[in-house]
Amino acid sequence: MTARLRVLPVFDVPSLPECISCGEEIPSKRRAIGGVRRCVDCQKHHESSVRFWNHGYK
């Protein structure tokens, strides 16, 4: 377990209070993670578009 915890990313950057994509407030539980810049819905959309451009389009 200790070895697994060592490889986890450290989020020492504060989270933003509002989503950079839609401007909606980011819930406090999500902001507590640290380094959060998007709400859950916008993050899902962002990740799916990154996957598309990196792997699915030729």
C-alpha cells in the first residue's frame, strides 16, 4: 500500500472556484482534490476530446 501511495500524483496547486470551460461553480468536495480546473461534466468532455484527437482521428 505504501508503494502505491508513493506513485500517486500530488496535487499541491489550489483548485479554481469556477470551471474554466463553462464558468459554473466547482463543488467544494471536487475542489478539495487540488489542482481542479473544470467541473466534472467539462472534464469528461475535455478528456474524451483529447482521446479522440490523440487516438481516433487520422
